[in-house]
Amino acid sequence: MVVGLLTLELFLPESGSLKAKRMIIKSIKDRIRREFNVSIAEISFNDLWQRAQLGVSVVSNDRKFANSVLNKIIDKISYNGAISIINYNIELL
């Protein structure tokens, strides 16, 4: 069994309030969950308007598949013009 973990640090320049940030993050989480069948949650920077940190996990029996899914999530989020990825980290356990 392989567990893939992705940590994403995001910059949300269009967010002007915590309410706007929550709407953007909820949209991202719902879309990623639906498209990739992974677990995703906001894990840090809860009180900052324009920053967010998301944690994503995937379980598989193949390291290449888990890595591929996590890389596709990075690509999907980076194509969103309203969001910039500051940093990310992938771990396969």
C-alpha cells in the first residue's frame, strides 16, 4: 500500500475577506475531490485572507499512480488564474 501526501501553499490575490477565501477554497476542494477521488482539507493559514495551505492524500497500490495523481492535482490548480502556488511538497509513504 502506498500513501501519497501533497502539501500545497497557495496565494489568493483576489480574496478580500475570509468569506471570499472560504468560497474559493471550498470550490477548489470540491472540484479536486470530485475529479480525482482524493481527500483534501485546508490545514493552515486559516485566519489569513490571501494565503491557504491544503493537504491532499491518495491511497494506491502503485507508487507511479499515486505520484501521477498528485502531479495532476498540482497542474489542475496551477491552471486556475485566480490562484498561485507558492510552494508544494509530495511525499510517498
